[in-house]
Amino acid sequence: MSYVASIHIYPVKSLDGIAVSQATILASGALEVDRSLAICNEAGEFVNTRPNSGVHFLRLSFDIKSRIAGLKIQDTEQEIFFHLDRERPAVESWLSNYFGFPVKLIENLLTGFPDDIAAPGPSIISTATIAEAASWFPRVCVNEMRHRLRANIEIGDVPAFWEDKLFPEADEIVRFQIGTVIFEGINPGQPCMLSTRNYAAKEAYSSFQKVLTAKQNEIRPDLVKRGGLNHLNRLIVNTRVPHPTAGKIIHIGDEVTMISVKKSLLNTIPD
């Protein structure tokens, strides 16, 4: 029986996630708290790993109930704690000093700041896929690969690449259910730039995505034939919630069942 093996929430876009036992669905389909905060510069652009390598070395702890965040620089001892509502200016000052330019910490409690605005639901991957991908790199363990890929919901008791079932063809949408919540698989999500770095060693893997592509081309040649799948280094699946389900909760242990496949009016797989 396929089931939810783990759930991870990423309170601040591009920073560390936290493991939780359950997650609440918002009206938008997003998970409550997930990527609800983001760091941006004076131009309103997200501060992420692409032009800002310093993001790699920021460690975040987060208490959802108290809204207290802990920030520290990797390989240092001092961790600074802030209340995100009462001490927002102090958080922004600390981050500005760290990055070397002014930043703001913005918040969206309705939708968060998803990478794919057409699919704001939780991203999904199987435990077996994470383990398989980790085996392709000699110095990457399963937990490290999990940290790199940054999926929200991990599915257990299924084979590697099980999540392929959630996007069978470029013009189709798969409907499936986790617990009491119905989801639609929209498209495969591309691993973010966080995936190219070994956190423990501060080591960059410049060939990370090339290896993912080559290995999947070798192991999963059927993907090459899918007209809409233009990035073989995609492993996770982006989702959306087709019906209002605000307040419903996904739990670890919830069963996952397939419901139906339907045609999509648009090809929703982004370049």
C-alpha cells in the first residue's frame, strides 16, 4: 500500500525545511506555512541560490506554533533567534548584514511563494526515487539527496520513479487522493540550484544535473518519448488541488490512491 512516509515544510523559500507529522491544506492548495516567507532585495527579486551563493550556508530552524526562527551560518556555533512578527526588522537587519545588501522578509499566508504558480500544491516524490538518485553520486547519502530535492511529501512502499504515474503524458492530468484530499499531478518539477551543492562539505557539484539527466536517459528511456517532458533531470512532481479543501490535513501514514486520468487543455510543463 502506497502511503505518506514523510512530510517536509520549507517556511522560508530557498532555506532549510522542517519535518512535520501533518500538514494543513490552504484554500489555494498550498501547504500551510510552506514557502510562506521569502527573502527579497530592494528590487523585489527573490534572494535565492542562483546569484547568491551565501544562501547555501544559511541554516534555519523554525517553530511553527511560536513563529520563532533560528538563523546561523554553517560551521559556526552562534544561532540567533527571532520572533517573525515582533522582530521582523531585526531579522531583516541580520540577513542584510549577512548578504551585504538590503533585504526584506516578505510573507504570503494564502499561497506562499511556489516555484510554479500554476501548481501551488505540495511537491511529491517517492522514498525509493530519492534512494536511487543518491546511489548515482558516491558522496551523497539518502538524507543529503532528500535535502537537495526539497519535496514536500514523500511516498513509501512504492518502487523508484513511481511518481511518473502522476504525469503519464504531456496533455494529461492525473487525479489521485492522499487521505481525504484530492490532488492533480500537473508537471514534473525541476530540482533547484540547491541540488548542486554538498552542504556538509560546502562542495559544489557542477555536473549534478547533467548526471541526473544522463542516468534517467539510461534508466528511463520512455521519458524521452514524452513530447512535453523537456527536462530529464526532473524527479519531483508538482501538484494542485482541484476542489476547495481548506483545512483538510495530510498525515504521515495516509494512503495514496489513484483516481483518474483526464486530458489537459494546455501543456502545463514549463521550460
